[in-house]
Amino acid sequence: MSGILEGRVAIVTGAGRGLGREHALELARQGARVVVNDLGTSGAGEGASDGPAGEVVEAIRALGGKAVANGADVADFAATEALVRQAVEEFGGLDIVVNNAGFVRDRMIVTTSEQEWDAVVAVHLKGHFALMHHAGGYWRAESKAGRTRAARIVNTTSGAGLQGSVGQGSYSAAKAGIAALTLVGASELGRYGVTVNALAPAARTRMTEGPFADKMAAPEGGFDVMHPGNVSPVVAWLASEDAADVTGRVIEVEGGRICVENGWSHGPSRELDRRWTAAEVGPAVRSLLSEAPTPEPVYGAQ
């Protein structure tokens, strides 16, 4: 197998199903050797199985590629360190991290339990951080030893994290955190040859086909806009050496549409040479809001 990732080594988390599976297969088609990570949980993050990761490994090998399975929980800090070590020991190095693992426990804020909040934030936000930490440490050591690699991190945020989503407070908060973590990672890790970007995919997965069943349904014919494989070529390119000039970006992908997201930036302002009085603040803020763009609506808002 050959392509734009020939000879490169990748870790893809949550790669047993959905988006992660498609990413792992596409990276392999493009020549990467892949560590397929998946805990094999339910859509709510319950249970574990080595079946999904193993099936993807077999599919990659059937295509003529090279892959190994890993069943680590990405929220386990020590396990993600071992995941990086597995890639290096199995394939001689590491060039690409695709952070994709996650699940949802949809609830309104007032009905979300502490345990549900912690579980969602752990797998999404901590899981992204843990693998970025250990992979980044490896790439820093390589750079200091004079072996700087053309390293790539592709994170997974969401429209829920960028615009918010009713009934998904924990998920939205975690995904917003991932977008910010991506910006910080791009700034901190660039000196070691690492680019860090994030995708906000719109696709049919276990997390979306339930709450958005009508939108996610596959058509009887023609272009399947919500097929998760539509997102994977963008992942592959961002993971390539050709993408060295793209970092700190969030890109939305839906069907055949690629959109570069604009994050928080300074907008209209007013400044006094003294402290504001409380009575002055209201008129000033309302004036500034009249000059600022109207925020995009929260998904699911009435």
C-alpha cells in the first residue's frame, strides 16, 4: 500500500467503529502503519471488548497494510503512555496521533449527575490531553536528540463544542475544551515539528444516529452525505508531511463540504480612563452587542 502517508506510523483512538474506523482504514490506504485503539465500549461508555479493534486490524491487513490492536482506555494516563510506547516498539516510531475516542451521556444540565459529567469529560477532554502529553513528550525527546519528526495531531471537536447543543452540556463543554487545547498544543508543540489541528465532523455515528436520526439516515441512492468515511481524507491530509503549514486550526467537514471555523476573537470595545460605574455598563454593553455579529444558534434551541 502506498500514498501520502507512506512509511508513517499512526495511532487512532476510538478506531473500532464509526469515524475512527474510517480514519484508521484511510490512513492505512495511504501507507501508514496503524495502532488501532478501541476500548470496545457501548455508546454510553459501558463495558469493554477487544472485538472492534481486532476487526479493524484484520480489515487493514486484508488490504495489505500493517496494523496492531490496542484496548487501552484513553482516560487512563498510564495506559496512554503505554499506547505511545507500543507504537514506537512495534513500528519503530510515531508520527501521527488521531484523537477520536468518545461517547455521550445526553442529559439536560439539571439532570446530569456528577458521575455522568466526569465520565464524558474524562474520555473526551482528558483522553485528548493524555495522548497529546505522552506523544508530545516522545516528539520533544526526538527533537532534542536531533531526530525531529514531521509529527501531526488531529483532534476531534464538534459543532456541539463550537456552538453548543441542548441536552449535551457535558459533551459540549468537553468538545469546547478540546478546541482550546488544540490551539495551545499548536503553539507549544510547534518547536518540536508538531502540528495540531482539530476536526468538527458531521457524520453518522453511534453518537449521532439516535438524536439526529432523520438527518443521519443513509439515502437509498446517490451521495451519502453523512457517511463517516467522508471525513477521513481530510484527516489523512492533515496527517501528511504536506500539511506542515497548517496548525492551530479547527475544520468542519460534512459530506463534501470543508469549512474553516473562526474561533473567539476580540470584537467591538469601549474604554474609559477610569473605572466604569454599574449604571454605565448596561448601555455600553448593549451598544457593543449591536455592533457585534449575532452568535450562531445553539443546536436544538427552540
